[in-house]
Amino acid sequence: MLLVELLIGIVAVYIGGAILVALTLCLPFAALSAIGGAAARRVDRRQGRPLSWSAPVEDIAKALVAEQAMSFRIAYRRALRTRELEFLFVPLSDVRRLTPRVDEVIRGSWHVFCQTTRRGCVTVVPISGLDLAAKLVGSGPDALPAAEALDCLMSTVYRLAWALA
């Protein structure tokens, strides 16, 4: 009986030691993964990371108000590299129709295309930047910077359109 109790005690000490060793080895990795997750969230929320534009936002907005076809690019830092999104705006009033039904072209309609994601849509400008980003970029790592850029652009277009009216 004494031998059984001695063996149970040895096994308990052995299992306890194994648990302590396992915890000692695993805790640093768990802490590093928690730090990595926080860093990933910080990158996705774009705290303090400015967008750089290929042209001033006011010039792009003036071209949109004047209904001129134009393209521009935004760049932002994502993790360790710079990511770029290129947008193309073409007014549908400039499109030559070869069919007899010309009344479908509405003044203010635009074909907007994102070269990076290869997505496009027909919309009326000005539009909510968030809605336009959802149509062009969808949900992904580029969604938040695209929404910020297009929202800034469309608010500038609204401001210029009100100033001209």
C-alpha cells in the first residue's frame, strides 16, 4: 500500500512538472501572438497613416465637377510596404452611342473603375464614398483606405458643387 501511494505521489509530481514546463514554454508564444494580433488590428484601423494622392484632392474634385474624364492614384502604407489603388472616372455624357436610344444617358452618370481590383460600376457623382468603395473594392485590406479616400473626394465634390451653385 505504501508503495502504491509513493508511486501515485511520484506520478503527480511528474505530471505537475510536465504541466509547468509546458506552460513555461507556451506562454512566450501566446504573448507574441497576442502582440501580433494587436499590431494587425492597428494596421487595419489605419491609426495615423496618411493617404498620399497622385494629384491634389481639390484638382480631382474640380475635374469631376467639370465632368472631365480623369484618373488618380492613392497610396498608403500597409504593414511593411506601400499599397496603391488607381481609380478611373469617365462621364457617360462623353460616350458616343451607336444606337438610336440616346435618352438613356443621364447627365451626371459616371463609369467608375478601380484598376487595382478590376471592378467598376456606373453611378451618379457625387455619391457616398463608403458606398462607392464597397462597390469597387468590396471587403478586404484595401476597403478602409479606399473608403477614406473616396469619402474625402466626394465631400470635396459636394463642397465645390455647393460653392458653384
